[in-house]
Amino acid sequence: MAAIGETGNFTVNEPQKLIKNVDSENASNNNNFCNQFDNVDTNEASVFDMALKCVGTINVKTQCDETDCCIEDSVFLDEHRMVVTDSYNKCVKLVDIQTGSVLAKCQLDSEPFASTSISKDCVAITQPTKNKIQFISVNGHEMSKMNHILVNGICGGLYYKDGKLAVSYRSPAKVEILDMNGGTLFTICGPGKNQDMFGLPGCVLLDNDRDEVIVSDYQRNKVVKVDFDGQILAWYEHADLKNPSGLTITKDGTIFACSETTHGLHAISRDFDRKKEILTNDKILQFPGIISYSSADNKLYINNNIEGKHGNTILIYQFVKT
């Protein structure tokens, strides 16, 4: 699996002011910024003692989109810029979260899925139908395709940390740790090794400090922690955790998992010794599939899918004291 050089065109959209304040609307009717394992802070108030309040939305649909969006993933480049994958429009978008503006758009040859930040000016995304991990350069308000890696399987989840890529695959169901050229460093599970560990592995988080991977199992309704040798260290199940997909981690090491078909959010401590269903019966959130945490403003950014089919908006949730 070698890296293959590739260039591509980018499309820059006129910035669109698309952010809304939920309270006012209802009243009228790192170098790797996303790799929060680097920034675990146990001195602040635990999120287990706090609640979540929706404080705004960002609409990522643009005038040049051919259809409604399907937001598959999002990742922060820095405190102001987020990259969003949109599978329905086969593109990756650069969003200014302060203004809600879509700054740039990079068109792809197939549907993108997961995303991860490599640096403040580079992201990687999976393209499942192409068995490909595509690297994308971000320079100001411009985006362009760089090299890509071909992988052995239909890739899904993706996470970068310290020169390693954690990748989950839909078919065959497996999880691997790759180097930046696509070489396999560790096989967590797959054909011939722990092949029944996961039903459908989804999002992945990589904790290099502990040689551990956190994986959401969409089919078996679990969030599982495994080591690089493929040993299961801990797992989380809950009656209301259904089709878990998106994962993220906060400054204090808490992992958040989206429960897609029950429209909820679950919190799990880094050691899996504390768990809590933190967002239930929310009147706004529908079919959450992806989630990103901003350490700059201590907020969660979660996609909102209408009837589980499409969604143009990302909801912004603030931690509040209970």
C-alpha cells in the first residue's frame, strides 16, 4: 500500500453567514487541535457534573451544492476553522465557526466519510468506495488534494496521532494502525485475528500514550477500548446506546459517543470507570452521527440529521453547571 501522488482542483465559495443563535431564534418562534488526548486536564470541573445546552447552529449548505448535505464527519484545524465531509455533494468544506461561513470547498471523485487533522494546514479523509485515504491541503481560504494512500478494504473511521493513522474498515470488519505511507504497523482485529471482535467498527480514537484504541461498534451497540495487540480492555453498553457512531474526547479525557437512533449522547471516562447518558430527550438533536470537541471554547459540535437521511446543520452545545 504505497502513497500515490495526486493533485486536484479546489473551489472557493463566497463566505456565507450561516450561524444562528438558538436562544434568540426560539425566542421569536492541534498543532493537532482535535487530538485531545494530548491535552487531558483533570483540574477542571468534570463534565459528568455538568449538563449540555444548545447555543447555536451552523448551516454548511452552499449555493453551489447540488443537493442537501449529509455531514459524515468534522474535525478542527484550529480554534476557528473546522473541516466537514459532505458525502451527498462529494466534497470537503472548510468552515469558519465564528461566523458560520463556508470558506472553501474541495470536490472529490467519491463520497468522503471520516476526517482527521494532520496539522493546521492538512487533513486526511477516508473515501470508502475507493479504498482510499486522501490528504487535503488547507491554505488560507483554499483547499486542494495532495497525495493519497490506497488501503486493503472499505475504510471508515480515521484518527491521526504522532505519525500513526488508526483506521476502521466496514468490509472486511477490521481495525488497523498504519504509518503515513499506508504500511500496517498493527492489526487490532480482522480476518485471521480477532475477526469477530466487532460487528461494524465505526469511529476510532487513538491514544498513543497508552497504546490503546477506542472504537464504536455501530452494529453491536458498544464502545470498546482495545490495546494494539487486540486485547479488549474495557467496553461500554447501555440500553439507550443504539448505533453508536461519532466519538470525541474532551480536555479532561472524557469520551463522548453519539447514539444515532436514540438521538442521544453518552459520556465515558478515559478509564471507562465512569459512564453517563448526558443528553436525552433533546428537542433539537436528531440522529446524531458525528461529534467534535473544541478545547478553545469548551463546546461540542454535533451534526443534526433530518429523519436520519440528510442534514445541513451542525448544532453547538455548551457545557453548563447543573
